[in-house]
Amino acid sequence: MNIKKVGVLGAGTMGSGIAQVCAEAGLEVILVEIQDSILQQALSKIGASWQKAVEKGKIDSTIKASREALLKSSQDLSSFKDCDLVIEAIIEEISVKKKVFKAMDEICPDYTILATNTSALSITEIAAATSRTDRVAGVHFFNPVSVMKLVEVIPGSDTSHSTIEAIVNLTKAIGKEPVVAKETPGFIVNRILNPLVNEAALAYQEGVASAEEIDKAMKLGAGLPMGPLALADMIGLDIVLHVTEYFFNEFGESKYRPALVLKQKVRAGHLGVKTGKGFYDYTK
Ligand code: 3HC
């Protein structure tokens, strides 16, 4: 299957990034977000990024205009009715995802592939909410989507070979590098990266060093592109906590127990860059 029209559900950090890279690759995109303020924020962020690319001389204004023409938006799920692929990037709540997949299954034609950008949840469980379990898969992008090359592609227990092939081909067409991973909590990257971030939060909580020093140590001593606490702030502490709690419950092993400081920051509404405060203060 040759994917030409992509639907993206959810215009948060990941959804808007996915919509952006798909339009940049010349695909027709429909970005659906229920909350108008989030949708408008996403569209202006994408527009600003393309304007910056024009100013830097990376693209000309004709290319910017053609990207803008490819990217449509809506607040209505029925806008997905002629998409070849829909990628869901909403809240990491299994019950909400199942409800949305059931609704999309009813709206979309038989040929549409329904994919989830979940960080860790079960693809098989999400697929079971639909009548097309062979055409549901995980397609997991990384933040910031426009920069990070990897996309994890995850089959559920019933996902067909042709569905995976279509998604792999799409990820290559948008300039990404796909890696197919087995359906296990966190797949590959989050399975390994999340415990590292949680360990950094534990070290911070124990007073081993300041956030700046922990990050500096991991950048200079372990060659990471950014420190784990700054990374946690960029991902969103709510998402980091959610993934850590999910691992703790799924694996049932104490090594995945979330650092208390993560819980405290999330309870205080300090979710990182997106709220202005996390391990660092972005308001100054
Ligand atoms: N959004 C969009 N573009 C960004 C960006 C952002 N948040 N941050 C940086 N960029 C772009 C810059 O505009 C610049 O583009 P240009 O070359 O066209 O001008 C380019 O990236 C390089 O930027 P900088 O030189 O300012 O910064 P760095 O070289 O330090 O790169 C980084 C920034 C790419 C964020 C790098 O620090 C990095 O790779 N960090 C690790 C990110 C990571 O691990 N992501 C995975 C998180 S886990 C996840 O997403 C899974 C989820 O399920 C939780």
C-alpha cells in the first residue's frame, strides 16, 4: 500500500511534530485535535518552524506555501474518512485510546491503517478495540520529531506483514530510520532510556549533585547529547512518570519504582519545558 494521505490525532508535542514531518515529505495531512487552543498553538508552531527555514535559506517561500497547502486541520474525527493511515498521539490512557480507536474504526474505510504513537502501551490491547486488528500497529516517534531519526515500528499480535511493510515504507519516505521492535513495555528506546532518566531523578533526590551537575556529568562523562534531567523536562515529567509507573506495574520489579521527586513535580504541575518549570526553571 502506498500511503498518500495521513491523519494525525492529537496536536500536542508529538502529534504536531508528526504532522509537520509528514507535510514536509509531501504527504497530505489532516491534523485533528479536539481542543481548539492546542490546535492553534500547534499550527502556529509549525508555521513558525517553516518561516524560520525560509529565513535560514533552507527552503523558499514556494515550498513553504506547498507545505501549508498539504496541512489541513480539524476538530472532528470524521475528517479521517479518506486517510490511508491515521497516527494517534493523544494521552497515554489505555481506556481513552481504546475508545478513540473504536470510533476511528467506524469512521475509516477498510483499507485505512490505524497506528498509535504510544510510548509503552500494548498495541494488541489497543487493536482489540477495532474490527481490523491486522491493520493496527505502533509507530513510535521521538522528541523532537523533526530532528530525531528513529521510528520504532511495533506489530501487535494480529498485525499483518503488509501493514508493517506499509508503515516501514512510509517512515523511510519521510526521511526516518525504522526499527521493528517486538511488543514489550517501552519497546527498545524507552525500555532503556526511561530507567536512566529515573535513576538521574533518584540521584538528584538523594542530593548526589545538583541538576546542572548531574546533567553536565552525563553529557561529558557518558557522551549524551543532553543531560537526563534536561531530557526529562523536554519529554514532559508527566510522560516520564507515566512510563516509569507502567514499567513498575508491568514488570513488577522494584528497579522500575518511580523517583518520588518525579511524582512531586507532576503533582505540583511542574511538567518541564511545556509548563515552564521542571528540574529547571524556563520562565526566567
Ligand atoms: N524542536 C525542534 N527542533 C529542534 C529542537 C526542538 N525541541 N531542539 C533543537 N532543534 C533543532 C534546531 O533547530 C537545530 O536545527 P537546525 O540545524 O536546522 O538549525 C538542530 O535541532 C540542532 O539544534 P541545536 O544545535 O540547538 O541543539 P543540539 O545539537 O544540542 O540538539 C537535540 C538538540 C536534538 C534535542 C539533542 O540535544 C538531542 O538529541 N537530545 C536527545 C533527545 C532525545 O533523547 N530524544 C528522545 C526522547 S525519548 C522520546 O521522545 C520517546 C517518548 O515516548 C517519551
